[in-house]
Amino acid sequence: MCWGGSQWHSTFATTQRRHAYDLRGWRYAFVPSFNYKLGPILFKECDKISHITCPLDARMATYINVIVIWIGFVVTMLVAHYLRGRYAFAGLCNWGMSVVNAFGGHLMPWLFQGYNPGAFQSLFMFAFGVFAITRPSVQFAAACVLNGVLFHVIAFFVGMNLVFKYHFPAEVVALLGFLCSTAMPLGFARLCAPDDPDDYEKMSSDSEDEEGTP
């Protein structure tokens, strides 16, 4: 089935101002690209439902991006700022999610299936994410990656299967995404952050000193 036409336009018209243009200049190309390439591999139900709206439609894509990134990540940083101590590392745990997303959701499919929307920027997101999460310690970086893997398993795979197989409302994906982008990284930070929570502040201070050195 063709991606173009009135059916595609009516389905994804509400995704304007999100995903915008990809490297090729295609507008709002991520959702249909994911549905036709990676989606059917992860969710066999899409062969029966529709590759236009399964597993992602405009509402689901909005839940995943707005609830997780714009709300969940912000709430995590606000709570981390308030609680301080080990919780200051929670933002890095969410960077672990970004690393897993960039690698598994974009870069690997680019290697095996060809270019997908978001793959080019994922090169930079992955590189910076690895740099950020490895600064405290390699062990903590592993915890950040585990946080990212669990996020995708719980919020996306489990959430989508609850919707497809057990007819839960789509909002369950939004709820799981919010919890996995707030409570889970805060929990990982509490359990896995370095023993000295001032280490990250020291690294930040060292970076500022180096930038100010003539």
C-alpha cells in the first residue's frame, strides 16, 4: 500500500510540528517509515491491522514523544534537582534510554534496512549519550543502558501488546512511558549512582575551569 494519498494525510495530519523534515527533506516521515520497516518485525498483529496506523498512529506517536520527552524528562530533572544527592544522576539514566533508542531504533535498522528518518541525528545523539553516561563510571553507564532497555521493553513493547492483544486503551502506553521516564531513572540513580554524589558536580566544575583557561 502506498504511503501517499488522502488516507496517509488524514491519519498523520496531527503530527505537524513533530518530526518535521528528515535528512531527505521528507515531511513527517518517521511514523510511516517505522510502520513499514521495523514495526511489522516487532508486532505481527500489524499484518492484520494496517501498516499505515500500526504500531504507531498520530495519537500513539504523540503519547510517546510528548509524554516521555517533554513531560517525563522534565519532571525527572525537577525531582532530581529537589532531592539532590544520588538523584542528580537520574538525567543520565534517561540519556541511557536515548542511547538505546538511537542505537536499536535508528542506527541498527539503518545498517540492515537502509536509511530511516532520525538515523542521521541519532549518530550525534548516540555519541553524546555514550560520552555523558560513561563520565561517572563504566558500571553506572551499564545501569543507564539497562534503564534504557527496560524502558523500551515496558513502555513500548509491553504497552503496545496490552493495546493490541488485550484491548487496553492507548493511554496505557502514555502511563507506562511516563513512569519509565520518571520513577525508573530516579530509582536507578538511587541504587546505582557513584558512592560520592558530588563527583558529577566536580566534573562539571572541571569542565567549566577548562573552558575558562586561556
